Amino acid sequence: MAARVQIACWCLASAGFGAPSPVCAQSTQLVKSYAIGAGKLSLILAAFAAKSGISLAYDPALVKDKYSPGLSGNHAVADALAVLLSGTGLEAIAKAEGGYILRTRSLQQPAPYPVARAAPVIAWDDSVLMEMTVFPGPDGSVDRGFVATNSSSASRTNTLLSELPQSVQVVTQELMTNQQSQSVLDALHDVSGVNIYNIGVDTSVYIRGFLAPTRINGLQQGPSRIDSAASPLHTPLAAIERIDVVKGADSIVANGDMEPGGLVNIITKQPQAEPVRQLTLESGTQGHQRIALDLTGALSDDNVWTHRVILSGSQDSDAIDRYDSARDVYFAPSLGYRHDGTIAVAGLNYQRNLLPIGGKGPYGQITDGLQSTSIGGSYDVQQKFDGNWGVQSKGNYMRTQLSARSYYCVQSASPDDGAMPRSCQTRAQASTSYGWNLENNVHGTFHTGPVKHTVLAGVAVNYSWFAVPLAEIGPAVPATLSRDSLPEIPSTKLTPYEPASELYYTNWFLQDQLGWRRWHLLANIGYTRAWSHSADLQTAAVTSLHPQSKPIYNIGLSYQLTDNVTLYANRQKSFVLQAQASGIRYDDGPPGLYNLPPTDGKSLEAGVKLNLLDERLMLTASVFRIEHAKVLYAYAYDANNNEFTALLPATTNRGAEFDLSGSPLPGWNLTASYSYNNFRYAQPPGFYVQPSLISRHQASFWSSYDLQSAAWRGWGYGVGASARSGYPSNSGNMQIGGQVSVDANIRYASKLWSLTLGARNLFNRHLYGSFANLDQGIGFEPGRVFVLTGRYNF
């Protein structure tokens, strides 16, 4: 306390009783409680940055082969850094704009204890290229270039990836920027085991062959369980900090329903004290245009209050399957608070999309397509207590209105260029939905002898409501695939065509992460209960299905064989609750309503994680077996038009994956992946088995290099390729052949601005997406596309 008073007095004196300097602001930070064990200095610094919420910049060579004694007890940031760096010959110096920089301690002028606290303010020297910057993300995670060291997506607690007993792949913000990614689907393209289904508004991600749910900051987004137009996959990249891909069956983390392949968790940008003022302009061939503005910084001198504003807009005039453009507008302001163990963030978001509906055209009028307007809000409050315990509450709300205008045209009997007349029918639709999600938990750490426990217990609640959707189907008109031949689509007599519905989910979970020497065990159990009802359009009767429930458990174990090698294995389970809202005949029973048993998903995985070149390169290799059984399917009708239904046997996938990312040499960043999938659909007795639409082999890499010589400083380039083997089309006996696509870019970056010129599908190959259907004319990828991206920091 005496030391803190002396420093406070020194700060006031040096500031002349005016605004405190950055060093004073950092030096007088409130004390926090830490429990970080001894280990390699690079990993310890990453864990400390995530816990303390500060940024660290340093040359990786400085921390190579150095170890830290760790940290325990209550410390201010400066005190903590002095303890962590003791015996390493390094010191932490406060940067003028906030955060700290590491350097070799001066022998001529030994600094008094604590080193970091008494250090003078230094300005950022633009002539020095810092090769490593560690800054905690909004969830406490830490990214370094293409490499992420921490994640909270798989365990709800900020955990080193090397300690997690499962495969978690992270697409960092720098990787998205480096590759000129234009959407979430684009950013996921090079992750092993991921396949993309993208037909206009109907977008989905498949992991290891199974449909994967998408979360934002660990929560569903509004009523997205059904509504694909409001899916988190449409979140613009300007609002995204990183994307975590969690492999395996894990309904506990997903808060309910999911198939057993994995899930995607989008971590959005949050308010921070470190200022950012960035304008992004992007233009490309085929009519692509994008503009984005990112503003964040402190609202008070003590950095207690912070803010962030994200504004983004885009247009693609040559969107696939459309003659008109796809558009997107996004606005998200947020406010942050951090003081005395309390971290709170609250924000609003508004998004308006015009998306192609998908399928084979024509879509010719300016109002054609599906317009989605969503408005919502979110909050996240964390409170830390003494003794390494805390609570967290987070939630969101979203309301979405949809308006669709489209034509449905009969397919041509023979291939043509769209000039042959065919029968086209106008369709107009409108609907409204909203949903809210809450998650509350209590977490903490304690010891039982030599075993450290990190426990977490909580409950998550999801509610979704869908109003009665309206539709109008017009008469068939002869038309060609030309906008001039199509009349305007009317929308004056919209009538109900489906019932209103409600969904309510409650998910209880309990988790323990046990650490003993080199062993780490992650065990959790969950219990989900769901309820739904809908109103029959014909009888107006309300149909309430009895609540369904499902207990579940997951377990994983990792062992740190050496400081750089970790072995792991896990067994996880997932489910999808099934309820039939209309009369069926099930299991030879009478026609009626049935609460069917949940689907049964399970996954087994084993693998190895390697830290290579002193944590500059991270590799994960895994093998897995997945199955999904008891899925409902219909196979016949009785005389009263009731469906005969049954449950499918298991759909399985056996495979292997390989992911590599990092910086092997100064200026060189690399990411690469490979996946092998032996996917087999369920085979009901006497039925044709649907062919696998998942390629057996998929591989990709992206390599970028920043020129290191003084004469070429600021220049860099990137090159990458993605390849996959062929797969059977689901349109008859046709085969989608294997393919290779090459991308490249060249860039220049200064302190204030950067410019990148990239080429996608550089050699203009004829490419197909996953799940291509040649008969329906869907699944085609664009040809060569040039994109110019400029960023200005002001």
C-alpha cells in the first residue's frame, strides 16, 4: 500500500496535477488476483495478457528458451510483470499509447523494484518492427498473427489450446485480413473438415460431414434455430475479432441441439481502451464493393469507460443466381466498463440484407430477392471476487422481419441460354420472428491436494417465437430468363400458409477442468429440456407438445508429453430433439402426435498438438469417428395421408485432420490444412442410399511474406491454393470432378495505411462448391475475381 501511495504521488507530481500520463494510469491499476503456474515464458505471458487485459509487444527471440516462475496472489499489473520476468534478464516498459513493450534489462542502470512501475514513458518507434504483439480478445483469448494460444469456445473458460483435449481451430483477424476474406463463409474456407453450403440466403456450415450450428460469443443469435436469413453467418467481417471452430459432438457447449460434427463460434469486436480508428474501402470485379468503419477507444482518462462503433456496408451487383444486387448494411455501437473486478459490455446492432433466394433464376426486378431487417441488443457482465471466483451473465435479443419476392420457373427440358420461354410463377412472402438468449454461470478455482480444479456451473435459456408467415402465389406467366420479360411481383393479398410456433430451451451444465502435473482432464455434464407449441391453420387448435429432455456428458483427457508435445483423446455426445407437429404413424402406432426420441450423436477423437520453433508454429493432427443415429424419416402415406415414419440407423464418418499455422521465420506467416473423410449416409432397409456429397480428400494452404530488407520495407505478398477430390452429385449419376484453385495478393503497408490487390481463382478455373447440384444449376463458384482493399488508420 505504501508503494502504491508513493507511485500515486509521483504520478500527480509529474503530471502537474493535470491529466495523468499513460504510465501513471497503468501503474495505478487496481490489484487483481492471479494463479499462473511456472512454465515457458511465452505461454506465461500469453496467459497473463488474457487475465490482466493489457497488450504486450516483444520480439519472439527475447523470450526464446526462457522460463517464468509464475505468479500467485494479488498484484498490480506492474508488480506482476516484475515477478513474471524475474530471472529472465528482461524488463517491461510502458508504451505511450498504452500497454507494455519487453526489452533486455539495462546493466548500466538497474531499475528499482518494481521494474515496470518506475519505467519512464517511451514513444512508439516506427523504425522498429515488433514481430510479436499479444493483446487479449473480448473473450480473454490471445492471438499472435495467424496463431491463437487461448480459447473459451470449447470450455466457457479461457484455456490454453494446448491444454484442451480436443481440436479447436481459430481463424484470427490477421489471417482474415491477410487473405482478403469477404464473409464468414469465406474465412472458414481453409479450416480442415469444413464444407460450405451457400445458395443465396440459404447458407450453412458442415463440419466433418454434419450440419454445424453457429454461435455469436457463445450464444445463439435471436431465432436463428430456424431462420437462416438472420443466421450469424451473415455477420460482416468488420464486426468480427476471430472465429473459433470447435470439432466434435458437444451439445453442452452448443446449449442444446447440434449434430455431432462440431460448431462455429464467432467472437465479435468489443470496446477497448487501446484506440482504433480504421476506415476500410474495398472494390472488386463482378460488382463487389464494401466500406467499413471501426472506431474504439477510452471514454475516460482512467480507461474505465470504453466504446466501439462498427459501421459496414456492401454490395455485390453480380450475386450468383441473380441479375440484381445483393446488399448489406450493418451498424453496431457498444459501451464497455472495466473497474474493480467488474467487466461489462452492452451493445446494439442493426442489420439489413437483400439476398438472393437461391435456385435457378430468373430474379430480375429491383425488389426481387429476400430482404431481412434485424435489430437487437446484447450484454455481457463479469464480476470477479476474491479467491479466484466469479460470476458471468450474458444475453441477447433480436427481432427479424422478412420480405421475399421471387419467381419460380419450370426447368428447361434441354440446355439453353435462357432465351426459351417457360412457365414462371410469382411468389411473395412475409414473416416476423424474435428470440432472446440468456446464459448465467458461476466459476472458480480451488485445489484438492496437488490437483487444481477449475469449475463452472450454470444455466442457459433460449426462447424463439415465429409469427404466422404470409404468402401470395400468383398465376403462371410465360417468360424468358430476362428481366424485361417479367412483370412486377404483387404483394397485396398475403394470406397465412403455416402456423405460428414457439420454442423454449433450458440447458443446465456443470464442468470441471482438473490439472495435475502434466495431466489435464475436462469433464462436463448437461441436461436440456425443450418445449414447443404451434396453432393449426385449419382447426385453429393449439398443439402443445410435451416437454422433451436429454441428459448428456462429455469427457476429454490431455497429457503434456514434453514442453512442446501434447497428446489428447475425448468422447463427446450430442443430440437433436425431435417433435412432430402434425399427425403421423410411427412404430406401427395409430395416427397422432408423437414426441420422438432424440437423435443420438457421438464422436471419438484422438490427436497430438505440437508447439514448434519455440511456439512460433502450432500443429494439430487428429483421427476421429462420428455417428449420428435415430434421425426421423418418412417413407410412405396411409389412406388418410398420414405419413409412416421411422428412425434411421447411424450415419457415420471416419477420418483424419491436420492443421498447421504460425510464423516459421521473421515476416513469414503460414497456415495449412488437410482432411480425410470416409462419410457414409444411413442405409434404411430397402432404400437407395444417398451418395456422399463430401469430398474424400481436401487440402489448402496460405503463405504470406513481409519483405525484411530496409529498401522493401512495407511490401509483402501472399499465395495459396485449395484442392479437393471429386464427389458424386446428388443429381443422378453425374460426378463432380476434383479441382484446384489458386489465390494470390500483393500489398504495401505503412504506419497509417495499407493497400492490397488480390486475385481469387487466379487461373480462372471452372469450380464447384460443396453440395453442387447440376440439374438445379446451383453450386457454381465465380471465375477469376480481382479485389482491391485499402485501409486507413486516422
